[in-house]
Amino acid sequence: MWLSNFTLVLPDEIVSHGSVRVEDGVIAEVRPELVANAAIDGGGRLLMPGFVDLHGDMVEREIAPRPNAPMPIDFSIHELDKKLAAAGVTTAFAAVSFATESVYGHVRSLETTSAVIEGINRLKDNLLIDHRVHARYEITNLGAAPALEKLLDSSHVDMVSLTDHTPGQGQYNNIESYILSIAERRAISEEMAAEMVTKRIEMRSNPDIEIKLKQVVDLALRHKLSLASHDDDSAEKVAQMHDLGVTISEFPVTLPAAEEARRRGLWTLMGAPNALRGQSMSGNLSALDAAAAGLLTAIAADYHPAAFVPGIFKIADRTSLPYAVAMATRNAARSAGLLDRGEITVGQQADLVVVEAGDVHRIRATFRRGRFVYSDGTLHQLRALAA
């Protein structure tokens, strides 16, 4: 099948009126010219590799769209699958968390998180896109370690990140602001929120934390999984994580942390919503500033997959379109050890996204291994007119 008359976003260049041949779900040929009688005429629209999302929190919002209104897990996974395909995501790592002290409540409980992981692994062969599991291990949650170890041994986890949301460092270095946030989200008094924060700070001094952390890290590395740190706030923190075996620095919150991560050869991952908005929702490092400084290598959906396309164009304004697209495709894939996707080159999976640029950049279609998994009808209409 030929896809022709597209503006191809290749690894290092943009090719107008290009064509791509897909055979058995794989890119078989790329030409910098039009091809007659192509199955699909792109009308000059952009053709990008499918987005590889290493960190998406969205399944939590599908399970609990409102507090105290839980939805069935299988239903939630199928609904998220459709939304991700429509957002151009063709490989998605669901970032599920073992964090019983989280302000997100039951959706990050041991029971719910384990059920979500089981559901993704059970349903994945019948979903539109490639779903994988990114297990977020909150290092102070010692009770979660045995469950995570069991899931790792069962090959139900594809990536592990080490998170430490202890107030006073990382994302929550402003304790007063964090107390106010907890009080608002949980609808409790500031005094009660302050007591919770004090308890969490005290938990961090438990000597068993470092022992369990090392066990989880060793197991993840034994299974050859990518290992990420989370919310690194200093060069010292990056150095500690690097020494443990981390290869990805997720959401570095300061410029020195991002600089040290790149100096040590780590991938740096930040949120597409941060790039779109031009700022972090927590007042931390801007993804645009990190990209302009050459310190950002990958972007993730974080909490809003629709931010991928506009986020890419925001980054492209500071860099170039191939450079920005690579952050959501090739670089994300390579940092997770995936070598078979992320580029429009021969031999790569035919995971592709059709984008129409404009005042509001729009996704017109998404292909997973050469098969439509989303279309708004535009490309079908063009083909009918051409016929």
C-alpha cells in the first residue's frame, strides 16, 4: 500500500510530496516524490511517526473521572485506547503508581494499580495501539515492593521509575504550597493536611527504604527494563540516580538537574503539556527552555495526550520540526529500548500520524502497523475525490 503526497517528517529533514510504501505492517520504501495510484493521497499534509508515550497518567482519570465515581477498569482501558489513537499515540506506557499516600486516593492504591496492570496485559492484544506498563515505585511505600517484584517476575511491567514525593524536595519543595494543595484536593483543613505532610516526611527516614529500593532496582535491571528517576531537583540527586542504574531523568525540576542528566548521558523526559503551555504547572523548569538549551531529549503525554502535536510545534519554534518530532517518537522509543519504531525509515513499524498544520494543528488519521486506528474521514474523502 502506497501513501503518497505527504510532507514527510524524516529523521533529519522534511520532504514535500513524499511517499511511503507499507507492507505487512512495516515501512518497505520511502520516496521523495509522488507515486501514481496510491491507496491514500495525503493532500500535502504532514506525515509523522506515531507518538511513543513513556509516561501517561490518563488511565487514572478514566477510572475515576470524578471523586467517588469509579468506573470499571476494562471499560476504562478501552476508552483510553480510543483517545490515545485519536491523539496520535501508537505506543503508550501507562504510568501506574504504587503510592498509597497519594492525594489521588484509591486509583493509586495497591489493589487498583495491580488490577490495572493485569487488565492492560490481558487486553493488550485486542486494543488499537500498543499498550505497555510503566510502574511508578514510590520508594516510601514499602508495602508495594513485594507486589511490584511479583509483577516484574511475571513480565507484566515494561518500565520502572523511582519516585519520591516526600515533601520538601523534588516536585514538592515548597512545603507550605503542598499543604494547601492537599487541603484543597482532599477537602480537609490545613491543620489535617499539615499532619499528613509531617507523617510523610517522617516516613522517609525509615532505613528499610534504601534496602527495598536497591532490591527493586536490581530486579528491574535483571529484567533489562528501562529505569527512570522522577523529579530530579539537583545535580547531586541525578548523580545518585545515575549510580543506581537510571538511564532516564523524568521531569527534572531545575536547570542544574537537567544539565547534569545530559552530562551523564541520561535521556531527559518532560511533559508535552509543559511545552504547550510554556511552563510547568508546579512552577518548575519549562520544557521549552530545556529544549532551547539542548537539554531535552523526549516528551510524554503526562496527563494530556492531545498536547503532543501543539507541544511539538512549540518546541519546533525554538529548534526544528524533525528535532521536535524525534522527542515524541524516535528518542522516546530508544530510551525505552524500542528499536523497531519511531522513524519513517525502511524496516520500522508503520506507526504513522497524519497532521494538518494550522492555527489549531489537527490529527487527521493514525496508523498502527499500517492499519487505520483513527480517522476523521478526511483522507478517505480525498481518495474518493481522486478516484
